[in-house]
Amino acid sequence: MRRQTVTFTASVIPLSGTGTPTGTVTFLDGSTAIGSSALNGSGVATFNYSGLSVGTHSITSKYSGDSNYNGSTSAVLSQVLGRK
């Protein structure tokens, strides 16, 4: 069976202050890290993954923080993969 590739994107937007956050975002399926990506110059991290099985997955993104911004974790996204 061919695995589906899913693209996850996280935007880190400061609540106050100026500048663009730097650092990395780790993407998790439940409590298991499935990969990470550095933020680009716009504060966006993108990660392509083809290791999810058919079913529902609880995906979160965790920002590491940097010298100007605290780290944070997103709300849960339910990602559903069906058979192709």
C-alpha cells in the first residue's frame, strides 16, 4: 500500500513586540515527535511526512522559542487519513 504524504504548516506569530520569531517547530502525533522544521524568514515552518497510518491522528506543533519569544504548543489538529 502506498503511503500518503501530508504537509503540515505552522505559523509562529508574536502576540506583541516586533521582529520575526526564529527557531524550530517540532510536529507531534500524540506524544511522539514525527519531525521538525526551522522557521523561515516569515515565521513559518513546513514539514512533509508520509509515515502516518490510516486512521485519526492527534497532531500538535511545538515551537522551541528563541531569545526574544517564549516557546508554545498549538491546539490539537485531528488529521484523518483514509485508504487511497
